[in-house]
Amino acid sequence: MLKNFKILALAFLLIGLFGCSDDETENPTNDVSVWNGSLTSFTKDSSADPNLEENQDRITDNVWITRGASGQIYNAKVETSADKDMSPVGTLWAEGDISNWENLNFVPFREAVEKPQDVVGKNLVMRMVNDKIILSVQFTSWDSGQMGGFSYNRSTP
């Protein structure tokens, strides 16, 4: 029985060492889809209900960007309001150009932009973690106070 165990252990070791080529090993950059197609615009009007589909940018089945009456954006698919440290859940952000995405440091939205009200005009790259998609985002408006409106242009596939 010990002999069979040793043979089995050796077989697993050999499979681990020689069983897959470099192309088959997991490389996070190989699995990512970069959306660098034409731009599309999204606008959520001031005081519009963030719970309604028309006030959410439903980018994928996992990421629906919106904003409440105040605060920052959040992912309405998995959140009911924004969390200053984490929202939008399922996304990471970096300031920079999509053509250089592999060299960017992706962090939560608030960390990437510091003050959401100052986000207008910044070139951002969003990484949708579960979807493994990278896209560019540039905010064109951000209402302050208790309004909750915002708009941006983002890249498409």
C-alpha cells in the first residue's frame, strides 16, 4: 500500500512539474478584455431615483453604476448605497490612459480620485474585477450637495 502511495505522489509531482505549458499557466493579463472601442455616454440626472434601471449604467450583468442623492458612485447590482472605502464594489480604478493599463495601480474609486467632486475631466481606467474587463472613463459632470447627478463617457468593446 505504501508503494502505491509513493507512486501516486510521484505522479502528482510530475504532473505539477511538467503537466502544463507556460501558455496554460494563469496570467491575469491574458484573461483581461480591454474595451477600447468608441465612447458611450451615461447621465444620471440630479435627484433621479438610483434604484431605477434607467438611472444605472448597466455595463455588465455584474456592474451597474449609479449614485444616490449625495456621496460617490456605487454598484447598484450589489450595493444599496455608497461605501466611502469600497464603492463601487466589484471595480477598481486608476488615473491614467487605457493604453498603459498594465502599468497602472488599480485601487478603490475614492482612493483613485481622492475627492469625487474633483473627478470631472480626469482620465480614469476602471477594472471590473469579476468580468475581467478594463475600460476608460472620463466624468463630464458631478453635482455637489444633495443632488446626486453625474455623467461620464466610457469606452465600449
